[in-house]
Amino acid sequence: MKDAERVLTIDIYEQGVMVNALNELRNDLIQEERPTDAVDELLLKTIDAPAKKLKRRKQDEAR
């Protein structure tokens, strides 16, 4: 069975919090000499996530 894909909608500040938290976790794992592969992948996905432009209605369309 194919794994389900999940999509999170977050703003730029929430993305920054996620990046900082994952980086701190990665640093802790390095200090404990444990593997960081999963955290590395998630950190890269979080940093490289594409931004989706929101569609906005023009003011004249409502009339």
C-alpha cells in the first residue's frame, strides 16, 4: 500500500520555528553520536518547501 502524503499549511514564522527545533534536535543527536539521517531529510524538506501563492479576489469582482 502506498503511504499517505500529508500537507501542512504554515506561515513563514512557523517554518522558522520548525527549522530551529529540528536543527537543535540534530545538534543534540550529533552530540550523543546518534544517527541524524531522518532529521536531516525532514530539515531539508522544511527548508526547501515551496511557497504556495494565495488567490485573492480583486475588489471589483465582488460588485
